[in-house]
Amino acid sequence: MLQDIYSQLEHLASQICDKVFMRFPSLRPEIMDIVCQILQAERDRARDIVEAIIDSEQNYLFTNDTDYKENRSSIVAG
């Protein structure tokens, strides 16, 4: 899913670059390289954030067991 969004953003950036640099076609590849580097860095950052959220959700423990809370947890006051 994240890769799909990245691909769409890259395609959109390419279209914008084509229009903006129509008069200066030799600049387009250089600008697209810069744009792609930025998009890749932000994609990687977004992936790290999403993975951290998924990890935290997977490791979350909910229980109403008072025995567990009182005897096995030093965080939750019993």
C-alpha cells in the first residue's frame, strides 16, 4: 500500500516536472532525481512510523484479570 502511494506521488511529480520544465528539458532529469530522493526518504520514514504503530498495537495487552494486574505487573497499581 505504501509503495502504491509512493508510485502515485512519483508519477504526479513527473507530470508536474514535465509541465514546469517544458522549456528547459535538460533540467528535468536532475530535478526528478532530487524529487525522487526526497520521496524515497519520506517513504522510508513513513514505513518506520507505520511499523512502529503496528508493533505497539501487536504488543498491547488488555486484561481485566485483577490477579494478573496485582501479581505480574509492576506498572499497573493493584
